[in-house]
Amino acid sequence: KGTIRDVMLMTMQHIPGRGGGMCMHIEGGEWLLDCCQIRTYPGPLTSVLATSGNAVVTVQDCLISRCENVVIGTWGYGLFAWGSSRFVARDSDFTELKVGIDASFQCHVTLERCHLTHNRIGV
């Protein structure tokens, strides 16, 4: 459980031939990300933010995107939600990714006043 505010989180963990990682993976608890930039270097199996299990995650006024000056390519997910996680985004931008939001299994996603732009696939 916690709050992350006014922070830039970025991962550059993609390793050619081995795949990538996630900037954040939240598996449980209630989390708030407020006024943050969350970015990833696009590569196989890379995500900016992943939620699973019983996580309840809210992002507000956040930018979720690839790293600056990096071509989108064929990879890079903004949000990858699965399991029974709950995700709420308010006043946030998901931009320049392969997939803005990928929701699967029994997860619940709510978007309020968000922009999904310049993604190959929005949701």
C-alpha cells in the first residue's frame, strides 16, 4: 500500500535476445501514482506498468509512454493488467506505445478523462 507522487520512473532493461522487463509490477495492495512519468524502453515483453493479483492501482495526471527519442517498434505495453486486479486512470496519457492498455482475465479497468494517442493499438 502506498503513494508515489511527482516522480519519473524509467526502465532501460530490454536486453536483445533476452527480452525486457517492467518499470513497475504491482501484485497486491492499494497504490496511487500521482503526477508521475512512467516510461519504458520498448522491447519484447516490456511493459511500463503491470497489475495482477488483488492489486488496486490508481494513476492520476500521469504520462505512460516509451522513453524519449526511441522508435515505438513492434513492442512496448503501457498497462498490462491481468488476474483480478483493478486499475483506474484519471486525467492521464498513454502514448507512443505498441499497446496502450492490455486487459485480460478478470481484471477491471476504468478510464476517466484519459488520452490514448499515437499507439499502434489503444485498448
